Amino acid sequence: QFKLIVENPEKLLASGLQVKAVVEYTPNCAENLQDKLTLLVDDDIVHIPVLGLIPYCDLEIQSEVDFGEMIANSKLVTKQISISNHGTIAGVFKISYDGLVLLNIKPVRGVVKPKSARKIRVDVCTDVPGVIKEMMKVELESRGCTEVWVRGVVVEQVLKVLGVNCGKVLKCINFGPLYFGTSKTEQIYLYNESPECMDWVAVLEDNAIGGEMGTDLQGSTDAVLHDLSLKTKDVDVSTLILCAPNQGTLEPYEKSLITVCFSPEKFERDFEVNDASPVQDYVVFLRFETAGKRGGSLQNLSGGATATTSSHSRYVDLALMGSGFPVILTFKPGTVINFEDCYLGEQTQVACTMKNESEFLPVTFRFRKTAHFSVSPARGKLKTKSEKEVMISFSPHQIGKFEMKQIIDIIGTGVDKNNVDVLKTKPFHQIYLTLHAVCKSKRTSIVFTINPGLTPLISNETGQYVVRGRGQLSDTAPVSILKSIRTQIHTHRKNRNREDDALIAFPNDRAASLRPSEWNKKYRTIFTKTERYNYVDPEFAYTDTERLLREENKKQYVRFISHLRQRRLEREAARRFYIYNNPVSLGIKPAEGLKSPNISITDFPMEKPQPEMLPLDDNCMLTSRKLAAIVSKSTNKGVWSWLSPMPSSAQEKEDCSLTLTHKQLHQIFIGPSTIDFGDVCVYSTTTKELHIINNLSVHIWIQIEIEVAELQETSPLSQVVPPLTKTHIPVVFETINAGMFKNSFSYKINNKHIGHVLVVAHAKPIELQLSRREVILSPVSGCLAGTEFRRTVRVCNPRNQPVGFIWRPAAGDSKPAFTIQPTRGFVEPYSDVECEVVWHPGFSTPETGQFTLYVRKGNSVNLKCSAKVTLH
């Protein structure tokens, strides 16, 4: 079967030359052959083995598919294995699997070309935690059956709160007693005990069962119930509890340091009650949960009903406890303190006793500085149920009555909302004391004497009367005894009847008279009213020409400003003309001559306050009540359908290009996260709605990516959802293969944030069921001979697809004694059809018969019929 084709050279073969030989192999049977060629080179003999092998395929597959650790988040995880063919011809493989865990294996059969490999895709749905250890049987050509093990572990996504000091799981934080207006912080670790990255957000459960908002838990039941009826229910718990950070991302098995701050505030009542307890206890639950996984199930969304959401996301609750106390300081002799009268330069003191009435907290105080009063000590600290004496002194700096407000600052620790980690000492409360005091003046006798003729250093206008005191100079100059301005005793005779606009010069302006003055003003003396000499310095005064130039310059600016005002008035008049120059408005001024109606507060309907929009500020905490309010506001609107598939306007493009934070994603509801179609029929089309609720104040762009053939009819796959709007996308499922179906499709928000939805269905073949498999027909009592025997049987359709059927008698019955009506028809989904079986008695008529129910594209069922004849 081997043939050698060669031509031996006649001459010697020189260096560098070669001779070609061809060996042909022509097998005539499927067997491996072996031979050899003998090559004689001069004196050397070389044996060359020749092998003839039949063609074969050599398939090889991996023995294990290891998925590792996976999170139970209803996501489809994919692994690929390869089947390699090292042979020379193509090989066929076939995969069979009948395990408990649903695996999507594609392809399950095929051909592998020689010297190549083919990828096999294995999908597992991570909806149920557990250990995966399943076996696939792979039949490889020329290798036989091979076992391939599928291994993996599906674990819960565990989120834990750990203590910073102990490192153990923390269930509750007790902040203890605090004064209203102060703050206290505690640090915790948020631990992601799972093998996958997780985005988280903190939500305050302000409507949870067991929460308390300012209730005195130490009081009696009646007092607590009465107190609850008086408190304001709409309290923003985000002002009491701060968490920093309140959103973030945790890597696998990573810890993040979280600071929780408690700042109690005193809630105001609608009206005060005298016996109300000043203590307010708080119990609030802080929930850390997976961001954007709130679409567990949305029910009753049609018809404007309220959306009820049950989140399947992983979360952990942390209880926060604390109490708020007011500052209770009592003063003896009271908050109004009266001092004894004293004179200027003297001092009086009053002892005041301060007592801290609190049983749990100390008080740090500080007296502010107040004019004429001083406190010793000005600052200090009072322990619980202790008192301290302070001395308040009155040292007046001026004469009069004083009613001063002494401010006492209560010092405590506060927090900045922008930086929760730093606590600052600051005054958080103020107490006022009223101080009453009087400073009297001492009486001093002042003697006026006549000046003997020598003018002293300090004198009045006339220099006649001098004040002699106790050797001290007064702060104020003595007044003139005679009011010379109002009298004409000293006025010169020539100037008594002159009436002009001359100004009266003061007696002490002699030094000022030498300075340049205004040229057009006249001055007269204070007594004789004689016109005074007015000196004008030519080096400083303006000439007549300069004065005229200045006046012209002023007039130019006045004309310019007047021109601008005139232009502005003309433009305003033109604008008003265009406003009122229309056939609707007659130019009447609004409300001219009309009287306003008398409106009382009873004329306004009582409206419930609209829930405030949740701000997009990252510093604001999310609360369950705020989320419920915005969900209610969004779902109460009508359902928007056939929205724009792509952003078109400038505002939509700007909004849809935003990168949303975890808290913003937490306000978008896309669900349910698992769409369960239940039992469906093959060759049927079933539709369920994927609800989308946008609770943000910006547009969002939803894009759905579907690669599964069973969901290809889903449409539309892209929508721009306006702010505070709900919509839905019909998800269409249809299949031709019976069995369990589990697969997922993904979606994107703003083309950046990815999510997924799991689709579950149990496809069953088309089937009709009979209410009974055997019918016994008997005559009704009292009927005459020859009466027909009748009985009914129901044909039930347990599936979601209308099914056609036809009744046929059993083979061999040429003239059947039994008939059935209707013989053919359709059964609607989840309904039934009654068929009547009739037996016609006669001579030698058989009493038994059989029908076969044939279902279109489905099963077939036999019905046995028998007649029971009773002889009397």
C-alpha cells in the first residue's frame, strides 16, 4: 500500500544538489500500517520508517467548571469551557444534563473542526443561596462519555455593622442623655462580607415600628399617650441624625469608617401643657442597604394606587437611642436682681446662687460682659444637682437708672453638618438675668462771683461771671447769663431796623474769619449787629471768571442727567403703549376704582401640605417618609406611555448626561427585579409590565439590552422618563421549548449605571384536561323506554394559550352508539368547555364506547363511555 517514486541519479551527486523522492500511501482498509525505506549512500545504509495511520478525531474537554463564590442577586453568571480537537477529522459532541440546579448550556451538541476548539457557554442563575455541585455528561466521538463537574457557591450579600473598639457586630448605639442643641458622635465600621463590590446608601427609618420621636418613655402610659397626641408628627428626622458618609462603595471584604451624629432638638407642640415632661426620648433605626435595588415588587400601580415596594436588597439595621434634656438652672434670689442705689465711683454687690437641677448632665456656663456690671467667677461648670455662688458687682460709669440684660451662655459640643467628624465647643443655649440699678449724683454748690476786671483763662462771652468750684474744671463750658441773640439791648441804633439775610457770627470765630469764605454771604456781630469785616484771601479765592466757569460746568452735568431721565421716561411710555395697544386690553389700570372683597380664613379650603421634593444635595439624609412621599407624588400621576426614545431637547440632553449618585439611584424604581411568568404554554405570547418610576427632578434615560431569543418581542427598549413620572415597558415572553426558563436582561440608566432584571418562567406543553376519564350514563328515573342517556364532561385548559380540540371515536367503531357534542372547538385560557355525551339505546347496541380527545399541537386523552341499563 506504499509506493516509492524516485529516479536514481546516474552520476555522482555533487555538493549542494538534491534528489526528490515521493512516497504514496494508498490504504485499502481501516488499519494502521508500518514499513521502511532503505537508502544506500555510498557505503552507508539509512533506514527511514514509513507509517500509514488512519484519520481520527481527538476531542478533549475540561473536567471542571468552577464558578467560585457568587452573590445571590438573581443575576446570570456565565462561564465558558472549550472542547478541543487535536485530531485530523471533525468530531461530534453531545452534552446531557438533568441536575437539580438549572443550567443554561449552549450549544448542547455540535461538531468540532480538526485542529480547533469550540466554546461551550454555561450559565447559572444566582437566585438561591447554596452550594452548586452538578455533573454534566459529555459524549465525545472516539472518546466515549466524559463527566464534567460544575462547582460553585452562591452566598448571601452580607452587610454588617461592627464596633470600632470591639470589632463585633453592633445592633444598637445608645448616645445617652444630651442637652437640646448639643451633639454627640459615634464611629462604626460598615463591613462588606461578600466577594463582590457593593454600592450602599443610608436611609433613616422614621416610620418604622418601635421608633420613638421625642416621647418620655419613663412617664406613665396615660401621660405618654397624651403627650403623643400633642406632638407634631411631621418631624424631619434627618435634622436629628447625621451620618457621614451616607453613601459609598465597598470593595469585597472591605471596612468603611462611618460617623453617626445625634443632635436632639426640642419639638414644639401645637399648644403648651403645664405638666408636660421636659424629657424627650428618641429611638430611630438607621438602615444601610444596597443602592438602587428597591424594585422588588411593585403592585397596584394601575389606577393611581399607592405603590407598595418590598425590597429584596441586602440591608442591615442599626438602632439609635438617645434622650434630649433641657437646661434647667435656678437662681437665688431669682432672674430679676435689684441692686442698692450708689453714687458715681462707688460699687455695690449682690450674691447669686446658681443650681443645676439636672440629674444626668453637668452645665458649663459663661457670663457675657455687660456694661457697668461684672461677675465673679465669669465662667465655670456645675455638676449634676450642685450649686455655685457667683458675685455680681455694679460699678457705674455714669449717672442714671440701669436695666441691663445679663446673658449667660451655656457651652456644649456642636457639629457642623458639612463636617460631622469634627465636634466644636460653642454656646447652644442662653439664659437671661435682668439687672436693675441706679447711680445717683452728688449735689455740688456752685458760686457765681463778679469778675473784678481781669479776664481769667476760662470765662464766658462777657467775661463778667466766673464759676468757682472746688479747684476742678468742668467738662462743659459755662453758658452766658444773658441771651444776647434774642435781645436788642446792645444792638447799634443804625442796625436795629435792618432786615437782610446776614448771618450772625459766633463770638469765638475770630480765628476762622481770616480764612477764605463765601463771597456772597454777609456776617454781623452777635451783639451790636454791626457788619463784620470779611477778609478774602486772593491766593485761595476764586475769581469772578472762575466762578462763572464752575457754574457752567455744573449746568452741563445737570442738563446731561436731565436728558438721560427724559429718555428713560420716553422708553417707559413706549413700552406701556405696546403693552396696552391690543384689542383685549383697553388701557385701564389694574384694580383702579375697584374694592377688594372681604376674604376670611374660612373661605380657603384646607389643603394638605404637599410633600417637599427630596433635594439632590449629597449632604441630606434619605428618610423612608421622604421616599414614600415622592413615590406617592410620582405614582398618583397618570402613566406615561410612548415617551421619547432618545433625548431631544437641550434640557433632556443635559439631564441624561449626568452621573447619578447612589442616593439618586435609590430614588429610581425599576421593577420588579424578578419577573415571574409562572406556568406558560409553549407557542404562546405572555406579557408582563416592567415598571419605571422616576422620583428625581431631572430626566433619566433608560436603555434595555436583550439578547435572549425568548424576549426579543419586548418593546420599546429605550425611553426618556421625565421628572416625577411613572411609566412601564411591556416585557413579552414566548418560547417553543418546554422546560424551566431562567434568564436575565440588563438595562442602563443614562448610559452609565447598569442594572438587571431576572425573568423566570415554566414553559409547559399544550395540554387539555378532562374532568373525568370515564363516563357512566344512566337513564333519569321516570323516563320512558327509548329515552336517550346523557352525561356531560368538562374539557379544562390550565394554560394561558387558547387550544383547539377535536373528538374522534375509537378506531373500529363504524357506527358508534355514543355521540359527543361539540365534536370540535376552542378552549380559552384558564377556562373550560362542557361536552355532552349521548347514548342512543337500540337493538344490539353496544353499551360501551371510547372517544379520543386530540389537542392541536398537544396531547391526546381517552374518554371511556358506558351505559347502565336498569330493568324493572
